[in-house]
Amino acid sequence: MNAAAKAINQGNLFDGQLMDIRLSKSLCLTLGLLLLVLCTAIVVIYTTNEHRSSFSQLQLLEQQEQQLDMQRGQLLLEQASLATPGRVEQLAVQKLQMQLPEDRQTFVLQLQ
């Protein structure tokens, strides 16, 4: 053996016992369960974060819905006020120079 291999074999860093470690069934089961618990914890954390993000987005969308409903109501009120018969008549007189017919301009048709 060369000197470096002898130093490693005799030193404190490696006693040559690493390969002699045998894992018992209970130790393997315990390590496996520990790994599963850690994976489950990570999944729970990820799911909780996704839920919070989704809930926050839902609240923003509900606020937008309320604002749009309010705007729709205002537009419906405006439309109703613009379509009143009095306003239509006023616009007809002012912009189109229309007027109501007089009695002599009115004819009544009768069916025979």
C-alpha cells in the first residue's frame, strides 16, 4: 500500500467500519416513516400557501364584482332617466324641431 492509503486507513477520518454498518428493519422503518412525515409536512405547507393565494384572489374578484354591479346599477338608472317620455319629447322638440299635430291636422280613419 502506498503511504496515503495507509494514512487514511489508520487515521481517525475513516476506520473502515462504514461498510460494516447494518440497518435493522426497525431503523429502516423509522427512517422511512420520518421521510414520509417530512414529505407530508412539505405538502401541507404548499397546500396551505396555495389556499391562501386562491382565497386572496377570490376576495379581489368579489370586490371587482361588487364594483361592477354598482356601475351596472348606475348605468341602468342613467338609462332609465334618459329614456323617460318627457325627455324624449323635449329632445324631439329641441333637436329635431318636432311638434304635436294640431286638431285640424289629425284624421280619424274608420273601418268599413
